[in-house]
Amino acid sequence: MRQEPFSLRKIAVGAYGPSLLYGAATGSIVPVIVLSATELGADVATAALVLTLTGIGSLVTNVPATLITSRFGERWALVGASLWCSAAMILALSATSLAVFAAAIFMIGMAGAVFGLARQSYLTEAVPLHFRARALSTLGGVTRIGVFLGPFAGALAMSVLGLDGAYWVGAGATLLASILSIQVPELGARRTSPATAAAAVAPPTMRRIVRSHAPVLGTVGVGVLLIAAVRATRQAVLPLWAQEIGLDPTTTALIYGLSGAIDMLIFYPAGKVMDLYGRRWVAVPCMLIMGAALLLLPLTGDAPSLLAVALLIGFGNGIGSGIVMTLGADFSPTPGRPQFLGLWRLLTDIGTMAGPGTVSAVTAVASLAGGIWATGVLGLLGALILWRWVPRRPARLDRP
């Protein structure tokens, strides 16, 4: 009997709807976390620390997320993470002390780790290899669209409800995400396969996954860590450099928004290139372009030149939409996929926190320009690592 051809449309609502809503939820609150913390008595340094709790919460939950996803399956992990995040949003808006508010922000980071792992694991299993990069690039693009729209929805709600409005948007969006996640089909074939049955008897441990995949984690894994570091840094240094050269906040916001817009427009073509010609043809240009653009950034001195570099950064990041998830899916074993993807996400979270930290450290001892140049060099180094270790052609890398 002929096998029915794969159609992304059949799983689109369940696979991408929750990600769009979850992205909108997180996008709605990020701009106001620091403001809420200061209203509860935090000084500027403490408020900035509270903001980092989302990343810390994700970092420490990546490994436990693998246990949750393996135990309950991707669908219920998505539902549970969305409900946990919704509860955290309500706790944040009702907090009367800084400690309670900080705990709520940490909970949001925890939910993000479980949600991100479950959605990546689900698409990796549900989508055939020849369509994998397009599916995961679309996932990255849809999430970015949600994050882009979230602040506008939050601003509209805040015009009526004040700062609480942003958290109400987040709570409502994640509640809707949990409802949509129920529509995600269970991967019945995988659950009943011989490999899965064997895994149920003796599931692979994190230690075994680390030992068996150490060469990948120590090569391509370092490359994706650098991708995450450069991506996180670009978000911080654009507004900082705009302030350095004397641009007003409105112009800065416009330049930042245009950079984000071009970022969102090219995710699907990038995925198609990866599926047809190989992951290297996106991974390496992504890092080369962002690295070169960061090296050029301190040479700008006015709005037009900064806009040109910001658009270049957005283009470089945009063509890399989904590359980290796709590489993780390619190298993940079966059984043991959730465990491996948890380690993969741990590497990217370390990079996300290390990138801005590098800029801060170099700026403290040299200058902001020096910090940006250091990150640009990391981008070029990442391109070299990915060129050396990412396979030239698409291949079935996942193996029993």
C-alpha cells in the first residue's frame, strides 16, 4: 500500500499555533520585567538580575525537561509547560514583593525549557528527514513572529490596565497555547516501535548520551554554542551602540524593528536550502555574515550606516532560522532523543548567557567597541568550526 505523502498542513495548527502564542506571551512581558521589578523596590542592577532569571530558569531545567518529555510525551509536556507559564504570569502580576516576582520570572524560564524541548522533539519525530529543516526553520520563524507581535499586544493592554496588562496578555496567550497543544497528535508509531519498547525497559541515561556523543557535542555543539552567543549579543549591542553614537530612542527602536523584520521574512527559503543542499550552506553564511556585521558595527557613526549594518545582522540571523534545532535533530539518537536535545539546549542556553557576558567583560576593561569586536571574532570562529564539522550534504545522521 502506498504511503500517504507528508503534508505540513495537517500538523500546522498543533505544531505552530502554540509556538506563535507562546512567543507572543514572552514577547509581551520582556520589555516590562525590569519596570515591574523597580516598582517592587529593586534598584537598576537588581532589576537587570531579575531579567536574567528567565535564562537561568531555562538553563537549570533543560535536563529535567528531558525526563518530563520522555515520561509524559511531547503533547502533555507542551500542555503542562504552557499552563505552568500561564500560572507564573498570574503570579508575577499579583506579586506584592520582589522575591515572589523573581520566583515567577524564574518559573517562566523553567516553562520555556520544557516547551522548547517538547516542540523540537515532536517535529523531529513527526516530520520526514527530507522536510526537517523547512519544518524547524518555520518553527523558528513562527516563534519570532510571536515575539515580534507580543510587545504590541502588551502595549495595547497596558494602555488600559497599566503594567499588569502585559502579564494578562502573557497569561491568556499561554492558556490558549495549552488548549491548542491538546490538538498535537500523539506519536503512536514511535511509542510502539521496537526501539521505543527497548527504551522503555532501559532508557538511555544522560551520562551514556554524553559519553556516546562526546565528539558531536565537542565540535558541532561548540559551534551552536557560539551561534547562541552571537545571537544574544546582537540584541544587546544594537541599542547600546545606537546610544553610544547619540541616536534618540525613537530612531533606535525603528532601526531595531527593521532589523527584526528582515529577520522574520526569510526563514522558509533558508530551510529549503538546508533540505536541498545541506546544513553547512546555511550554518556557515549565518555566522560569517553576523560576525562580519558585528566587526563593522563600531565603525558606524550615524543612523543610515547603523541601519545598513543592523539589516545585515538581521539577514544573517534570519537565514540561520532553525539551524540550531535542525542540527540537534540531525545528530539526536533514537532512543535517547529527548536526552540529547536537552543537552543541546543546555549548550545553547550557556551560549545565550555567555555572549552578553563577554561583551560586558571586554567593555569593562577596554571599550564597548572592543566588546562588540570580540563577539564578531567569536562569530567568525563559529563559522570555521561549523565549516569543519557540519556535513557537506544532507544525510540521515539519526541512528538507532
